[in-house]
Amino acid sequence: MTKILMKPRIALIVMFVLLFSMAFYFDDVSTIYHGYIAILRSPSVLISDYLEIGGLGATLFNVATILLINVVMISYLKMKMSGPVFAGILTIAGFSFFGKNIFNTIPIYIGIYIYARMQSLDFKSFFIVVLFSTGISPIVSFMIFGVGWADWFGLSPFWNYWIGVPAGVVLGLITGFVLPAFGAHTIRFHKGYNLYNIGFALGVLSMLFSALLRSFHFIDLDQGGPTSEAFHSELLLLTIVLSLVFIAIAYVNDLQVHKKYWSLMKSSGRLVSDYIRDYGRSVSMLNVGVLGIMCVIILWVLNFEINGPIMGGILTVMGFGSFGKHPRNCLPVMFGAYLAVVLTDHSFDGIGMMTALLFVTAVAPIAGRYGVLIGVLAGFIHVVITPLALVFQEGGFNLYNNGFAAGFVAALMIPFLEAITKNNGEEEEEQ
Amino acid sequence: MSKQEIKLLTKIIRELSLYMLMHGYRKFSLTTEYGQSETRFLLKVQGLEESLKNHIKEKVNREREIEVETYGWELVGDVDSHSELEILGLLVDYVEISEDGEDTVLTFVRKSMYKEKK
């Protein structure tokens, strides 16, 4: 029995049941249906808070269905729930609060499938890329629902879909097709110190799409909308419950799990760190839960209210608890990000800086490897670079904007840090 | 053998060489034997410390994960730390360690998991 309970897959199924039940607890079927259609038909570019667009019930339904589809896909492909896979699933769930839905993710998956077939490789060998690839899914929705093809060609609105659907699907397929090779290449740019590597690769592609669309002078690329903080209490409760579920699963399996936690916290977290493989499921699940509680405390201290993007940030931080993040490497970069906001012209009034405080943990391995002070510096640089990164990706097609920024932070810092480290970078033994 | 597989094998050779040099071993030989079903890397080194043998065994004898391999293989051979071999462990199935007089012979085995293109 405990062997079943200890599986991360079970935690995800519990999460699905929780999200699905909450959706129908807070809203009736009709509200969820209409909200869900509104979500599917939104351009979904940064920042499209599905809580604002479709309401709480529909958003939770969207998250639950996306979660279920990916868990089923993992089971169908007979994949092991490794650390990166677990992180990918929670990241997808998180971004399903603001940008990902069943409609705009599928063409990208198919693009990767075609690439795998052409390379005579198993689709599942690219599954990490598959999971993180959907960060650029808004390009699909935008081409279908955001461009307004009929107006531009002077046709009836009927043509919006006849032109938009093929355009969106083809662009999604192309993105998926080029991503596996491109993602493997970009990892060298930051040497594995940006945990959102695919976010960086997608940022470069997004930059290309933005430039192409902007060159045609007919598309309004700034379509992000307001966020909704109306469901703060419900989402706070959800985060706390989920965190406790993960912690409980860790303790059900191993009552002494906390004694092994320090060995995980000594790791740098640099890619490719599979905590489930290296430290075991129990310690990883404890880390996931602790990171969730850590996020709740930070939000409470800074008096942030949870909306779609912040919920996405929390789930992403939690997910990477099995793939490179832990409080010891996250807190310094988060503190650096906080300092950058309070000491510069930035402020926490806008959603950008609030989410940056969570997504700055992409560069957590820098703190894990080079210590607290360098980590604080990395967090600081990340926050000042992030708004610039968004300028390059005008249109908001890359949901992992912070991953794009984090790539530059790591690429700026790591070569210098490696050069000046006297002992060639000897770090603490990890076990 | 695909171009990617060739690149990957050379990265493994690079990582093993770097690892030895960074740990202060100046005299070692590395032989590669490529076969259809597996590739073997034979690393012969004099006076290899017991702690290092254990470290290599621990890092390399973990289960191979193909999805992680395709994601992170470009990082192999980019060692900046004595305690690396993390990613190498994802690319190599197992290591056998034997003694030959004063020398230690480490045989790293990577099984072929990719289908060859016709």
C-alpha cells in the first residue's frame, strides 16, 4: 500500500481529483462550459489570466484536463515518473492558469512527434521537450483568434477560421518540429544554469515570430489583458492543501525523510538534476511540498494576492522541486530579485515583477553552485533583464519569458565565474 | 552510426579525459570499442584512489534515462567540478572496474538504444 502511495503519479492523480472537484464545487456546469469556451477562444498571449477570462471553475477544469491528458500520455508511453517529467507536468498545470489549453498545445506535440519519426527515434525520448514545449502555445491561439485575418484581407468574418486555423496549426507544427534540436543546442549557451532551458529556446523562436508578424504591419501584438485576484483565498487554500499532500506522501513512505533532505539541499541543481532518481521519491516529494509552503509564506510576507500567473509560478516552483530547485538555492535568487525591485524603478504593483519573484528561481543553480552572494546577484540581474527580454518577444507568445531572461543571466555570469573559481569549481560532495 | 551518436561518443571521451586530468591523473589511456549493440570505453589508469572508484560507480551505475539523455547530452564534456559525472551517468549504462597489476581498468558500457537510419 505504501509503495503505491509513495508514487509521484499518485500525487498528480490526487491533484487532478482535487482540481476537478473544486471546479464543480465553485461553479455550475453551464458557467464552466461557457468559461471554458472563452478560454479556448482567447489569444492566450502574455498575460491572459484564465481566471479573468473564464472564471475559477473553467480555469480549474482547464488545468485538470491538461494535467490528466499528460498523465495519461505518460502512462500510455510507459514512461517513468522521473524528476524532469514531474517538473514538466506541474509546469504545464501551472501555465494552464494563464496561456495553455488543450487546443493550443496539441499542434506543438504533433510537431515533435513528426521530428521523432523523421529521426527514427521514440517519441518518448523527447518527452521532456514535449512537456516544456507548450510555453509557446499562445502562437497557435493568437494566429487563430488574435490576428483578425478577415479584416486584413477584406473578407467576411467566416474566413477568420479558414485562414487562422491552418496558420495556427502549421506554426505550431513547425515550432514543435524544430524545438528538440534547438533546445539541445541552447543548453550550452547557459551551461545548464538556467532551469527553464526550453523557455530560452522558445524565447528565441518567439523573437523570430514577433519580428515576422511585426514586419507585416497589420497585427496588433499587444493583446495581454488584466489579471484577476478575486479567487485568492481559494487558490491559497489549494496551494496549501497540495503542498501538504506532497509532504504527507513523503512521510507516508518514510517517517525519517527529513533526515535525508539535507543531502538534496546540498546539490547545485544544475541541469540535468533528476532528484527523484538521485535522492528518491520521498525526499523529492518533501522538497516539492516545502517549496509550495515557502511560496505561500513569501506571498503572505509581501502581501501578494494570487491570480492566474502567480498560481502558475507557484506550481512551477513546486514542480522543479524534483528537477533542480530547493529552498537553499531558491531563496538567495529570490532575495536578489526582491532587492532589485525595491532598489530600482521597478515595483510590485505590476504582475511582471510579482511573477519574476517566483520565476527568478530559474537561475537557482547559480546560487546552489556559487553560493548565497552570487545567487543574490544573479537574482538582481535577472529582474533588471526580464523587462528587456519581453521587448524582444513582443506579442507575448513565449509564456516562459523569465526563462528567456534567465538564459542571458546565466550566460553572462557563468563563464566569468568558472574562470575565476580557483579550484576549478570543486563543490561539496552531493551525497 | 548517426552524426549525433558520433558527437555524443566524443563528448563521453572528453568528459572522461577531463575528469581524470582534473583529479590530478596525468598518465592514463583511453580506448574506444564501437560495436553494433554497445560501445565500450576502456580507461586504464595507474593508482586510482578507492574513493574515486566508488564515486564513479555511484554516479555511472544509475539507471539510464533516454528522455534526459536527448535533453541534456550537449552538456556532457563540459566539466567544471571534481564531483561531476552527473550527466555522464545518464549516457552510460554501467561501469565495470577491474585491476591489472598496478593499473585500474574502468570499462564504461553504453548500449545502443537508437534505431539506425536505413
